[in-house]
Amino acid sequence: MDRNYHVFSDGRLERSDDTLRLVPDDDGDKQYIPIENAEAFFLHGQIDFNTRLMSFLNDRTVALHVFGWEDYYAGSVMPKRGQTSGKTVVNQVRAYEDSQHRRQLAAAIVKGSIHNMRTNVVYYNGRDHDLDSVIEDLEAAAARVDESLPIDELMGIEATAKKAYYRSFNQILPSEFQLTQREYNPPPNEINSLISFGNSLVYANCVSAIRATALDPTISYLHEPGERRYSLSLDIADLFKPVLADRVLFRLVNRNQISESDFETELGSCLLNEAGRKTYTKAFEEMLERTVEHPTLNRKVSYQYLMRLEAYKLKKHLLTGEAYDSFQRWW
Amino acid sequence: MTVADPVDRLLATARGEPVNEPFRVTGVMVQYYYVCKRELWFESRNLEIDRENATVVRGTRVDETAYSDKRENLHLGMISLDLLDDGRVVEVKPSSTLTEPAEMQLSYYLWYLDRVADIQRDGVLAHPRERKREPVELTTERSEKVETAIRGIHDIVSQSSPPPAEEKPFCDSCAYHDFCWC
Ligand code: SF4
């Protein structure tokens, strides 16, 4: 399958014949990284690279996702795809400009996102937690989703649902890991930091998935295009955050695999340190490799491939007019 | 100039005559017309296909290696065909199942050569795996079948939506499989 490689050390990434070589700053051993089947490289440390490396990655259609220190996701260097598709972009823009069509797609995304949040809450409800009121709130929010609503109202419904959903975190997680409030830049405590880091990994993986389909990652439906660079990735990531990032978070925290020593706290900001990022990333990659029987493809597919399929589904909808049903966890 | 019949439009396009809506048919489109009309629609929209797909790779490899010593590739407008050293048009198939699609693709090449370039050639349908070759000739009957196919192809590709998916035995090895069924 398409693999992600995470580089945590500082150093230099360079092309060495037909592989990549990582030369660490601390005079440690050089590491060779196979590029076969690579989907993307995630750079977490301070890495130098040159144009020779860039064209190599471009030829092999491998993306680089750069993770900064404070805001986690810093940006991507995307390979030009051999097959860009003008027709796809034209249809993407048409759907965006037709406000009815845009609302229909945005509503589908919000519906899927709430459904996937709800699945997590239902999973933990009954395991000594009383989350009935959260489930009710999520269902109430889902019931309000309607294709005729303007985009900002759809956004508002999703925000309301998220608020209710995050209430459940305090019950699901042990008392030292409480989510008093969801805050981003910088995250003020451990849980906020874990959510931010996980979401940025989901986001970067969606960027990779979209790249594989010749969809334009900047033309989106729920989020405003250009709001951030790859706003279509924000749309699709909303569907997958509960399934990927939040499940990894619950598991790691509840099994004490992440503790306070995995964070660096200073002046009201709390960030995962290198050890914490490594632990999280490992669990996250394992999650991506999990498979599930797909109802119409008649085979098992990995969670990672589900993101690719979501991009395919959207593209198919835009090019054929066949209905788009957003990804809703079915297992 | 507005031309109504798809066959005339195709010929006008191929001859470089001014047409309002040029109409092109490639060999692979003829093949897909007989294999799967949904696949034909996808192909006509230039949807990118999954090059990693094992069957696609296999098909390409057989095409590339068979008879490579004595083949010449000829690009002529919307078609690209292989000629044997005796001048016959050869179409190589990885297996002998789905013979009709390959035969019709070859017939289309012969028809195109005849109508567009006034070159009359015979064809050979080759199955290298089975060491079999079948001669294919452009009879009147075949010509008519080609023209019916061209009109049929036009009907499919001018629809704004593809024909709905129907499960076929070769779906599993189709390059559009995941896109089609996701
Ligand atoms: S997967 Fe099957 S139905 Fe879909 S395009 Fe391919 S052959 Fe046709």
C-alpha cells in the first residue's frame, strides 16, 4: 500500500541514486529510505533539501508534508501530477458557483461529519459513561442539516455538534486529561494539543488523497475556498477526524501510552514533544493500515484508502452527476 | 458546416475538414464499446486511470513485447496502429476471451485506413500467448458493423451521464474499478 514516512530528526534529505538518504545533523548513521510505494514524506524536524530531491519526488509523485513546531502542519510540497484534468476543475468550480449544488455538497459533508462523531460517542456510551445527552444533541444537530440552508448555517450546525461532541471527551478521558475548551493556536493543554496534532495528520493525508485524483484541492464546498490553502482537504478531513485522529487519541490516553512527559508546556501553550509525536504518529499509521470490508468494492480496504475513495466519489459525482453520499462509518 | 451523421462527422474530423463539433473515435473506444459502455464513457472523458492496476500493466506489457522485432507503429489522425512487415495491420490481445472487442477494434482501423486515407489493408488478430493468428478482412458486412458501432459510440459519449454500473466478470480487472464502484 501507499506508505507514509515520518522523519523526526534534523538533517538533510537527499537523493541517492534511486533512493532517498537522510543525513542526520548529529553525525549519526545515514538512513536510506525506499521510495517505492511511498505516498508522502512527513518532515517533523528541521530538514534541508534541494531541487534535485524535489524533482525526484515530483517524478515519483510523492508529496512532502512539512510539520512545524507550533502549528504542527506548516505546508505541503505537492508533485505536479502527470494527469491534471481541466475538465474536473471546471466541474468543481461549476458546482461551487451553483449555490444549490454547493449547499447540497456542504450539507452532505456536515451530515457525514456528525454521523462519524456520533459513532464514537455511541461506542463509548455504555462503557461506564453516560453520554446520552451528547448523543441527543448530536442527533438534534443532524436533524437540522438541510440542503436549503446557507453555508454559514451549515457551518454553525457543525460547530454546535462539535461542541456537544467535545463534551463527551471529558467523560471518555481520565481526569488529568480534560478538555475544558477547544483552542487552537497555540493549544493550551495536552488534549487540545493531541487534537490539533491528530487533525493536522488527517488533513495532510487528505491532501495526499486529493492529489491522486486530479481534483483541485483549493476548490471546496463547506469551507470557503482559499480560506486556507487546501480547503477541499478541510472538507474531506472533517469526515475522517473522528474515525482516525480522535480514536487514536482516546486509545493512547486511556491506555496511558501518552503522559505528561510527552508534552512541552510553556507560557500557556502545550505542545507534543518529539517523543509524544513519535508515539502518536506510530499509532496513527497503524490506524491508517487497518482494513474494513467495503460494501461495494467487494474487498477489504485500508482506512487510508477510504480517504482516496472519498476523493474519487466526489470526482465521480462532479463528472457524472451520480449522487454523492459522504463517508459515514458503517462498521 | 453542420454534419448530422456521426460517421460523416468523424470522417470530416479525420480529414481535417471544418466541422462544428469534431468527433473522434479511438481504437480503444471501439474496444470499450463492446466490453463495457460505462468504461467507454469514462474513457471519452479522459478520466485518469489507475496505472498501477495489475491487469492494465499486464495488457500493456504483452502489447509492447509481442512481435516487437518486426512491427512498425503508425499514427494516423485519431488512430495509432501496428503494422507487420508485410503491411498487414496487427492487433495483439493478451487473451482470447473477449474476441469481439479486439476484432472490432481491428476492423475499425481497417475501415479508417480505407475511408480516410484510401489505403486497403488486411488485418491479423494475434494471440501471442496461444500462438494463434486470425486474418480479419474488411468486408461490406464488417464495414457496416463498424459504422453502426460509431453511431452507438456517439450515442453513449454524448450523454451527460455514464450508463449505470453493472457488475461484469471483468470488473475486477478493470482500471476504473474503484472509481466505478466507490
Ligand atoms: S468496473 Fe465494470 S462496470 Fe465499471 S467501468 Fe469497469 S467494466 Fe465497466
